[in-house]
Amino acid sequence: MPETTQFGGIEDTHNEGSLKANTILVNRYKIMGVLGGGGQGAVYQARDLRFPEAKRLVAIKEMLYPSNDPNQRATTLRTFEREANILATLAHPAIPKIFDFFDQNNRAYLVEEYINGSDLELLMNKTKELPVEKITEWAIDLCDVLHYLHNHQPDPIIFRDIKPSNIMIDSFGKVRLIDFGIAKKFVSGTKQTMIGTEGYSAPEQYKGDATPLSDIYSLGATLHHILTRKDPRLEAPFTFNERPILDFAPKAPQGMVDVIEKALAMEPKDRFQSMAEMKEALERVKMGAAPAAGKTAARTNGNPNATSLFEGEEFSASAIEPRWKFKTEDEIRGGPACFRDMAFVGSYDTNVWAVKMDSGEFAWKFPTTGGIAASPVIDNSNRLVLFGSEDNTFNAVDYQNGRINWTYSTKGRIRSTARVAHDHVFFGSDDGFVYALVAGNGRYLWQYDMGAPVRTRPFVTNDLIIVGAESGELVGLELAGSRKWTYRVKRSINSSPVVDDQGICYFGGFDGNLYALDSANGYNLWRFRTNGPIVASVVKDGEFLYFGSTDGVFYCVNAESAREKWRFTVGKPVVATAAVHKGSVYFGGTDGAFYCVDLKTGKEKWKFETGGGITSAPYLSENIILVSSMDKTLYALPMVN
Amino acid sequence: MNGWIRRVFGKTDEQASVGMQQTEKSVMTNNSGDPENEAATETADLKPVTNAATAPLPQRNIAEGVTRELPPEVMYSGMGEHFSFGQCTNVGKVRPNNQDAALSFFASSRSVDDRPDFGLFIVADGMGGHHHGEKASAITTRVMNSVITTNIYLPLMLGNQDAPPIAEALINAVQKANLEVIRTVPEGGTTVTAVAVIGDLAHIVHVGDSRAYLVSKEGLEQVTRDHSLVQRLIELDQLTPDEAAVHPQKNVLYRALGQNEIVEVDTITRRIPADARLLLCSDGLWAYVDERDIFEIAINNPDPQMACEKLVSLANARGGLDNITVILLKFASS
């Protein structure tokens, strides 16, 4: 691997290109100059003096022995001779002829046909992009020569090292495969730490299992590099699928993309099973025909079209039938809450509705004089349903019959969902205050002035209340109502903060960032950028955060590394908070659809279309999902994961 | 550089203007092959120091072998609510020079402000012949320390609201170090694993195959992920860890500083449980000492400096085939 070694260690002090011009080797080859100095040995251009009249040029590869031990050298030379003999018998227009080999001055030399041209690596360095048609043609020719090698009798020849620098384009524009693996026998093992991997080799090759299917992988890797111009030696190994071809080469035909993706399959059995098969697929691309690459398209993560074509068949949209629907008189913006056998939801029709969980039958309604945007919350110990209304009032009603228990008036509309904790209820109001009341009787405890409307839901930990405001201020308040810390973002905060078991607080900003703070002091640990305001709150499951953004994407991000694991593209803003249940994450989009997505892969499992945007979190239980929609309806869907 | 040198860069006892008693200690330990700082070390060690916590180490004879015996840890013992640390780097028994670099920077204050302890700890394993490796790792620790002091530590002290998120400041520090390595030692490269500790939150940045381990009663957890070819192969179920340990390309990294102008940096934020340890080390430790031994020594030694010394001795006992660097942070009991 000397080609990719940037820091070779101490033994890299060999004098490369040690032969001077006009040196004559074995009384026959006159050195003209150095063609290249790859790693352990140089390649010279030489003239064959056996043909004094014709100016016959040859390439001579010089190889250094890995060791000075005479026995080891003899073994190396024997291997070299054996392989050179095999290569000398090959006859294919894309394989340079081997004329001679010999051993002189403690070095081995291989005499080959001189090819006037440029290797693909050099060609890439000289160009910004190469025509796709040309690349396709070369790829077909490479399949052809590799097919020839793989079908060599009695033993198949595996090239093992397909990469741009080993592929020459000659003066006729034809592909020639150079640098057969024999040279590798002369490279000594490197002991010191170094940087740079082969980049083009198949995973199984590192176990020593090189097969014809490994050459297929390397050809895929080479084509990927040529098209995307992303050098795999500079990337983590085996990560081609993290650099989608169309992101860098929008002109590449889908068929070509599919062929390369299939060639790059991690498991050999998922690749083309022969060079002939790959060549056939490439020929179809050349003809402009549809690819037969099969399900490779399903790998385009997060593309709903692709996933529904291949993965979604088991649960097509029609397969999900609501158990029941409950229609209110206006949009339902807030999410449902449940207690025992009852479900509660507020509607913009000014009522909070209570329905029976199992049947969706109407139980009671509680009228207010303003729209209800927030979600009701439950105070278990007092059996109360708590919610604010745009009529400025906060209400506590009995869960069974909807009778009023207590009310509290603020000076602004209430759009913040409340939080019940430590026997108190906390909520914000458009009057700019956060309120703390005794949950059982509504007795006033304190209020905190945020100076701007508070529409987020306070999060309460053992010792802090964390809440954000339209001013872009997020505060950590002591339970007694005094401020412990403040964190400011440049735009408003509509996404309710969430604190995990590590004490890390997550919230989204209108500036498009998801923030992670230390809830103890408000220090900003990291932020994750999306391309639109974040209104939804995050849900954390295990080490991952799940949340949507108004950029139309639903994200899965590692909470420790702030790195995206997968994304699911909805296309329309996602403002609803998600919920996680048994390996799936559930959320609604403003496109009106309710999605069930695999937690691990980010692939859609099923979706259910409602007649209006979904702006709030669903309620999940073992057997039912409740979803509010702006089509005025509360849906009860069967729990399917 | 052989052995380790502890440096005392400064010590301040301040009276806060409001009249509250406030003491701040700032200790900086830097083990690196940076020859420019050699002279500074000599003089710093000669300065009279009154604070026991930052006093210079007593002179001891250097025993035959590769590690020096260390005096018992004197720092912060008995100050249960703060953490303590140890640091040791050693050339090993085979290599002609130590290409590793280590840096510890620690500040602890007691005042009405109730500021959390701050610590920055860096391990860098340089690579490249002709002293390029040791220069690359030295530059990396130096540049990172300066960037992090400016962008994290000072804003914390000043209560600066506009400071960048900690992870971003750390990534920025690695990227600055990377550019500096490319500029000044184009032939060299280095790994870097660093942690900025603020209170009980550890912010780790990582490139390459040095490692951070979390050591708690539950065991040893490797927090960082090696950017090595064999690690990728393990993740893809193509190799077992045992096969990787003897793989001919086990030293091949796909990510390091000094390689490319753009370097991708891993960050990890972790709250460290009470009584746990965080261990940073170069592959000179983890490649030769069993994780079980690392765990036993890290968890059973009340004195982190002693634990570092023992770990280095053990790596040398196993052959000392590579440079060995260990930093161990011991977090306070709850």
C-alpha cells in the first residue's frame, strides 16, 4: 500500500528511481527516464537494444526485496517468477504484454509493454469531470478484461487491486490494466502507525479472502471515485453509501448509480455474481435502458418514494384502518391526553372533549371562550384534567364528568401546555409570565417574568423548572421561582425543552438549531443545525434524539456525539413532537400524514393520511395510537409496529 | 523525551473584590517532545513554590528501566468534591524517541460563585519519521490548549454568553491544530484524544486510535471509536477483535491530524458518575495491556498518578514496543 501511505515510517528512505539515464540492464535495456516512483520501486522507461532499428520502448518495473535474508529473497523471487510466467501467457488487448524478467544488483525487474497514455488518477487530477458516456465505456471494457482474468484456466486470476492509478487510458482512448498484484510481494509489512487505506478494497479482502467478487467491489469503488471525485482513501473505509453519487454527480444516470451501488454491496452475495453480469447491466445503462439492478434503490435512505416502493408493501396506507374517529367543530392543534379509560383533547372550537378510549364515544365537553391550542394534561393524584385557553384562563376539571374544579386567570392567551410535578402545575402565558400553582386547588405560588410570551411547556426536574420564551430566552428556575441561569438564542423558542436522565436539556430554536445544554448551569454543550425553525420537541430513546424540523426532515441524532444517524424526508414541515414505542418512532407531518418509522434504519414502516396537518404529539399505548389532526378529527389507530 | 516532567506554570491566590475569600489553582502539566519548551521547564522547576498542591516533586534517583518512580500523589487529596488526575508518558523499550505528547491543565476554585472545576487533558500520538511525529503531537497539544483556553475556559471565567457551544470550540481547536501540523510539519501526523471537563461533564474530542475509557464499578467502557481500518472491519463483522489485534494492517488509520486540511472530528458529551475514572491513553497502552488489567489498576488505585505509573510499567513489562501515554482522571465521590 505504499501509494496511499502518507507517513511511511523509518524504512521509507529507499532511493527511488536509483537507476540513472543511459544505464544498461542485462546488456539489453537502456534506461531513458523514470515513469513513476510508486512506493518501494520505480518504473522506468527504457529502450530495447535488441531492436536497434526500431525504437522499441518498454516499461521496466524495479522491485526491492522485502528482506536481506537470502532464503526469503529466494522465496520472493520464485513467487515472482511463477506469477510472471502466468502473466506472460495472457493475451487480452487490455493487458500489457510481459516481455521479460530478471534479477540484477539485488533487485528484481519486470519488462513490460510501454503504454503511451495516462492513468485514471492522473486524468482525474487534470480534469474536473469526465463524460459519463466515456466512463461507462471504460467500465464495460474493464468488466471485459476482468471477466477474461476471472475465467483464466486452470485458476482464475484475481486482480486484487483495481483503482484509478492501475487503469491506463492509452493514446487510442482504450483501457489498459497495469500493475498486476505480483509487485505487492515485494512490499514489506509496515509496522508503524500510518494513515491512509487502500480505499478500493472489498471488506473480505482484509481477511485474505480475495475472490472475483472482490474485484467487482473494487471496480464499483473506482467508478464511484471517478464520478463523485471523492477519494475513498481519504474517507472512512466502506462508506461509499454515505456519499450518494447523485449528490456529487447529478448527471449520472440512475442506472449507473444502481450498478455501482450493487457492486459496492458489503456482502459479496449481494453484488453482481460475475463480471459478465455487471457488464450486461452496464450495457443496458449505455443503451439508456432501465436498470435491472433491483432493490438497490431501496437503500436511498429516507426517500419516501423509494421506501414505499420496496419496503412499504406489507403495510400499504390502506392497511391501517382507524379503530374510531371523533370529530370536533374546529381544528385540533394540541395532542390528546389519557387517564384510565378516557381520552381528552382540546379543539379550536373552544371546547375540551372527553371521549371513551375503547369506542371513541362522547363522554363530556368543557366549554371555554377561546380556542384551545395546548394539550390537556392529567393530574393523577387529584384526577384532574388541566389546560389553558386563549380566553386567558387556566382550568382544572374533573376527569370523569368535566365539572370545573378551579380556574386561574392570566393576562394573556394561554397556548403553553402545562406540566404537573411536585404537586404543582407550571405553565406559561402570552402575558410573559410562567406560573406555578398548587395542582389540587389552583392556589397561586409564584410567577416569573419572562418578558415575552411563553408558549413552551415547562420541563421540571428534581430541582429546576426549565422553560423557553418568544424572546429566545431559556431559563432554569429554582423550584421557589428564582432564576438560576439563562441561555439566550437569537430567535424565539417554541420548542419545549426536554431534560434527559443525564441532566442534559435539549430544545429547538427558531434559528434552526437543536441545542444541548447542561441543565445544571445552562452551558451550551453542542448544537445541531437543521434548515428550518424547530418547533417540535425532541424525544430521546436510548442514546438517540428524534425530532422534526420545518425544513421537512425528521432527524435521528446521537445525543452524545451530536451526529446524525439517519434522516427521514417528509417534504413538508414537521412541527409535531414524536413518540417512541417498541422499535418505532411515530409522528405527524403538516402534510397530513402520520408516519411510523423504524427507529434503527429510519425507513418508513407505514403511514396514515389524515385530512389536515398534524401539529401535536400522538398518545401511544400498548394497543392504540391517538392522533389529533387539523381536519378537526381525533383518530384512534391500531398499534402496529 | 524520556519519562515525564511536571511543570508548574503558575499559581494565584486571589482576593475577590467583593471580599469573599477565593482561591484559584491553575496547574499545567505538559509532557511533550517540544524542544522549545525544554528550557522553560528547567527554570519553572526552580521557582520557589509555597503551595503544597503545586510544589515541585522531590528529586529522586531514576531507577534502571523506563519509568521513574513517583512520589505519592499530593494534589487535592482529601478534597472530596473535586477531582484529581495523574499523567505519565514514556518512550517504551524499543522506539528511539517518544512521539506521544500529553497535556493536563486544571483549575479548581472555591468561592461564592460556585464555579465548576475545569480541566483539559490531551493525549496525542504522533507519527512520521525524522522527529516529525513528536513535533506533530507537541504542536497539537500546544495549539489545542491555547484555543480551548481562549474559547472555553476564559468565557467560563468571564461569564461570556456569546461563547460557542463547547463541542464546537473543541472541534475548532482540533481543526486549528490540524492546520498548524500541516503548515509546520507537513511530513508528520498525529492522533488526538482530548477531554475538557467542566464539573462532572466530560466533553471528549477524538481523531485516530488513541482512546478514552470510562472506568466505573460496572467496568471499562471504551468511549471513543478508533478511526482505524481494523475497527471498521470489526464493525462490519469482517474481523473479530482478536483477529484485529494481530492483523498486518492494525496500525492503519483512516483519520488523523496532518493528513488533510479538513479533518472530521468526533465529539462525545458524557456526564461522569461519581467515583468513576476517565482514562486517556495512546495505543502503546491499549494494544499491549489487557482491558482487565487497565480496569483493575485504574479502579483500585486511590491515587491516579500511581495508577498511571503502574499502567506504564505494565506496558513496558509487556515489551514496551511503542510509546506509552496515560492520563487518568478520578472524579469525586458524591
